[in-house]
Amino acid sequence: MAAPSGPTVPTTTDAPAPPPFGTVPAGVMVVCDVDDGVFGQPQVVPTADISLHPFAHVLHYGSACFEGLKAHRGHDGVVRLFRYERHVERMRRSAELMLLPPPPEDLLRQAIESAVVSNLDVTPAPPGALYVRPMLFGTEANIGAAAAPSRDAKLLVVCSPVGDYFAGGGRPLRLLVETELPRTTPQFGEAKAGANYVMALGVTRRAAAEFGVDQVLFAPGGSVQETGAANFLLIDNDRVVTRALDGSFLHGVTRDSVLTLARDLGYQVEEREITVEELLGWPGEAALAGTAAVLAGVGTLVHEGREVTIGDGAVGPNTERLREALVAIQQGAGDDRHGWRTVVA
């Protein structure tokens, strides 16, 4: 039978699934070499393989850190970076913790802006964004330098057009509550370093296979910290509660943004310890906050083989309210009273 002529409108099942978050490289990246602690001039080049000596410090001793931020194209067509000065500040702090040469603030800003401007053609319309990934790693060719930092390094800024981080969009997430293992080593928990993420990876994969969860919520000794890739919040009609900042976990820019907006909207913000006992008995909502996840609602906790439903199991109205307020600012629609947006083009 002949196919019908004329255009057809794709249905939901006809439309191709978007590629997984972060798998599509933008065409241009920024590269900057560091020689004996001195940063050279950032260069805009096509995204391609890089050459690395097999004796490079990063390959043997893990001297690397990175950042993750987004550039948003608003409905008005303007592309804006969101709170990128905080990401610059945090990357410099991560570099210090990893004993790498900290990138000069102005140079890192220039590199990030250049990467975004050079990839405007693939910066998607809302609700997508251009994910921006600066990274810094030690390149000194010395396999005997286990007790010495690398003074040579390479700074890259790569980009990727992205949609939702979690497959399925705005569905409520399932978390396994892990009360024995930490997410990472406490002295480097504040650093945005790959080693912190790979330490949580095996635990998360096993939990996903056994319990069908999206992430693991680490609560060593019964004190809630964060998941492998996002900060954790408890929310109700009056309050937003999250762990107080310390050096054992990442100081999220999205976390800080949500807490600031919560205060603006009249919520009481509590930064303090959250016990697993309080978590399991919480009558309100729960959410994960992060650059990639934005603010993702949690519907189910799995603890010691038992499933605990958060609220009614759906993404809660307060979570939705806070997410909408944040996204409106990111996309240029909301009032930027805190000066978080930087127009790029």
C-alpha cells in the first residue's frame, strides 16, 4: 500500500528521542596551555581530540577539576550566562584544592564567554540550553611526581547543547538512601573533581540495577549529605531545609540560587543537619538541585529495602514553584533582582 502523500505531523511516539545529556559536542572549544604556572592566551579552535603525554600528571595522580554551567537562549533570542562568576570562583577554589595553578579570574571569564559566543549556532531554544564545561588538568610529564603538584596544565572549555538531565523530563525521581558509604573523601568533597564522581559511580550503578533508582542519596552515619550529582533539599509550604555548607560536599550554585529565591518568595530557609529519621518522616516534598538537574522533584525513597513515598509521590507544587522562578530568570523572563544574568549575544 502506498504511503499517503502530503506532510504529516509527528506524534509523541514518532518524534526521535533527544540524545542523552552531554553526548553532543558543540563544534568549537577554547584551549589554554599553562607553562610553569603561567597561563597563556586562550585559543578558539574546533572541538577535536587533544594530545597528552603518557607521563602526564593527571593520568597518574588525578590532578584535574572542572565546572558545569549553562548559557540560556531566552524567548527573546538573547543568550545569557547564569551566575557564571560563581562558577569561576568555584573552579578557582577547586584548582587550589587539587594543587593546580588557579586560572586568573579574567582569563577564565574570557574563555567561557568565547566558548559560548563561538557556539551560538547550536545554543538551543528553551527549554534546552548550552551546557558549558571548563576543565583544568595537570600535564607535567613526570611519573615520579606523586608527592609534587603539576605546574604545567591545560585549560579547556567545551560545550554541548542539552535538554533534560534525567530521562523522562519532569517525572519524580527515586533515590536510594545510603547510610554507610560516603559520597567521597571529606577533605576533597568541596572540590568539583572527577574522582569525587567516580567514587559514587559504582554505588549508584549497583543501586540502579537492584532497586531501579535514579540516584543514591548519601547519608553516612545517618546524616544526609547529597546525591552523586546534586544537592538535596526538603521543602514544604513554609520551609526549605538543606544541609549546612561544610567541606565534605559540593557548594552548589543552583542550591544557593534556590535558597535565595525561596527567601524572596517568603519561605523560611534552614541550613542545618538533616537526619535520616527526619528525612523518612518528612511530610512535605524533596528535590535535587544542580546545574544539570535544575530542581528535580523526588517521589520515592528506598531505605533498607523499604519504599517510602514522598508526599503523594509526584513532583510537589512548591518544588514546581521554585523551579519555575529559577528557570524564568535563567531564560530572561523573570526579574533579575540579584544580577545573576550576563548577556553574551
